[in-house]
Amino acid sequence: MKIYSLLEIMKRPYKCTECDYKASQKVSLQTHTRAIHKGETFPCPEWDFKAKFKTGFIYHINSVHKG
């Protein structure tokens, strides 16, 4: 059991200082921090819609405005 826990920690070495979130890549931690703790969003230029993550914004644009 201890070996498994150590392997899991090694897979996600980047830890958020404000919550229990852990990431395997530094960029994932940075994205998390901007969206969750700093409140940065991606606003739709046409509707009253804001996405926390760029992928959600792109999905919205493609499914609502280009669909």
C-alpha cells in the first residue's frame, strides 16, 4: 500500500498551495490556479457566457456559434 501511495505522489508532484489539488504537469497547476483561485475566465464576445477553462470556451464557440 505504501509503494502505491508513493507512486501516486510521484505522478502528481505539483501541489496547489491553496487547496488539495495535485497535478502531473506544472502547466496544469497554473491553469487550475488561474481558473479556480484567481477567477480568470474566458468570456464569450456575443453572449453572457464565461468559461473557467479555455477548452470550455472553445467548445461553446464551436457548438453554439459555429454549429
